[in-house]
Amino acid sequence: MLQQIMRILLSILLCTNLINGAISANEVKDYIESVTYKRDKKQALIEIKFSRDTKYQYNQLQNPDRLYFDLEVSKIDAKLRSLVTSVNKKTGLLTKAVIAKNKPSIVRIVFQLSPGINTRVNGNNRIIKVLASHSEIPDLIDNFYQAESTQTKNKIWEKEQYVIAIDAGHGGKDPGAVGRKGTTEKSINLSIAKKLKKYIDKEPNMKAVLTRDKDVYVKLRDRIKKIRKHQPTIFISIHADGAKNKKASGSSVFILPRKDEVASSRYAKNLAEKENEMDLLFDPDIDNRDKDTQKTILDLSQNVTRYLSERLGTSVLKRVGKVNNLHKKKVEKANFAVLKSIDVCSILVETAFLSNSEEEKQLRTSAYQDKLALAILRGIKDFLKNTPPEQLGVKISRN
């Protein structure tokens, strides 16, 4: 009898192990197809290929300089561990790599960088490409500029002066962010936009146009039509930020990511989503555009304007950083609908945080608004000084 009981228990135990083994096999299915790490004295390249669509976010931080990726997965793939091992064995521009479970459904991989290293991140839900270099890394489109210059030039209107379109974000029934003292973003944006126009119009070979010159709400599609009517060289959207964290401060500049890029940070992604939700809230027909308007929602991923936008953004960010501290020290990338709709060199400027009482106080003053407007103008002029007019479709002397 005892032997019979033992045989039954053993059978149950074997069945249980087989079942558990099958479950484990399903859980450990790899999500990484391959990893690559190459390096020399001047640069380092990392490539991570996913075997299935995988969402992730990334960000670059300082003190120490490091780049991290948060993968939305529940386990650490063995191939990622081998990548970390390779980086730690062959350090250089990347001085260290670490991987760990950040949350139950997040795996974080961190690459520590040598001081002053520039990085470029490209990718989509199937691949991540990281390039680190001692020198400045241009947008990949720069490598193809000569081949595409004629094609691009045909897409940009030829003018005899620089036309800068200025979009004062929000307006009318859409107040945007609101400060503790009741300061509305729409009023700050409009005031800075008007000042910027005034200064631009005083410059030789330059002219500014506004998407709105009073407190009215202009639908996104109407803003786009108005901008395109004036055939601008440059487009700048003016905004002021707001955050739950009342200590958040500083200025930021944004451009569109390329088709193979994700938002450059959670902050950039969340801000773009918030701004786009505002457009949808106050313009519920935005997804039911007429055919003419649909044509203006363009994919600029292969257009040289993306490269020019980043250069313009860098110049403006540098100048604005002399007036206010910077919330992000590099040009951020996110899918703002208003930028996605304009096929010229385009940036979005977040001047400061209205949710920060000190910055709200500054933004309310005409003198501070003047400083910000002049900083943006100087950034534009720095950019134009180093950009051949023909790249922007302008036929004037560079002098």
C-alpha cells in the first residue's frame, strides 16, 4: 500500500515539473535578436535589434554623464547582459555599462559616458542605434545634403528676404498653462511673439509674420494655412511651460524627431502629448481635415529641413541660455502637431515655467519678455550667419 502511495505521489510530482517547465519555457522567450558594440578612439557604436515590437524611453543625464534606456519588458535578456559585459571589457568613450530591473515591467540599461561626449540615438520599436563621438554628430541627413540639395530646394519657396513665421501658442478659449498669480500662457506667448516680430522687422532682409496678433483661438489647420500663405523661411512657435513640480524651471527648445526616432525624453514626449491634446480639445474636427489641409501634415523624416531645424534650435537655445537657465541643455525632440505640419526649418521654444513662481514673476515683466525675444532673434541671426541662403531657398547676398 505504501509503495502504491509513493508511486502516485511521484507521478504527481513529475507532472507538476513538466507543467512548470512548459511555463518557464514560455516566459524566457528572447526579445533581443542581436546586439552590436563597436568602438575606436574617436567613436563608439551600439546597436540593439528586437525580435518583436518593444517600447522604450531614453534620456541623457549629467554628473556623471550617462545615457539610459528603459525597456518595457519584464526580464533581462541574456544578449543584453553580454552587451554590458562587452562594454565593460572594452571601455573608451563608454566607461561603464549597467543593467537591472528598474520596475517589475521595466529593464533599465545605463551607459556611462566620458566627459564631453556627444551622442545620437536613432531607432524605432524594432531597433536602437547609439553613436557616441568626441566631435559634434550632425543629423544623418547632412551626409546626403549634396545629393538632395536640388530636390530640397524645389520644395522650399525662393524668396529675396528671410520670412520668419511666429506662432504665439494657444489663445482665446485656450489659455494654455496658468501661473499661481493667474498669468495665462496665451498672453505671455502673444506678448513675446509681438516683441520678436518688432525686432525682426527692424533687421535688413528679414520680415516676420504672426499666426495671431490678438487674443483669439486659431485652429491648427487655420494656423497652418496662414503660415504657408506667407511662404516662410523659418517657423518658430512660442510657448511657456507648466508642471506639477512647482520647482521645475528653465527654457527648452524642441524640434521634430526623424521617422526612425522616438521622443528624446519623457519630458519631451509628455509635453508634446499635452500640447497636442489641447489642439484636439479646442478643435474636435482636427482629425476630419479637408484634403488641402491633409496635404500639409507632412512626413519630414528625409528632408534636409530636419537638420537645419536642429542647427537653428541649437543656436536659439544657446542664446536663450544667457537669459534664463536651461531646463534641457540640448535640443529636445518630440512629435508636436504644429511642427509636423510645416515643411520648413521649424522649432518650438518653451520660454520658462509659469508654474514656477519666480519665473512667472519674470515672465510678467515687459523687460524680461524683451530679453527673451532678443535672445531668440540673436539665435536666428547666428543660424543665418552660418547657413548659405540657398539652403533656405533665399536669393540674397550672405552679407
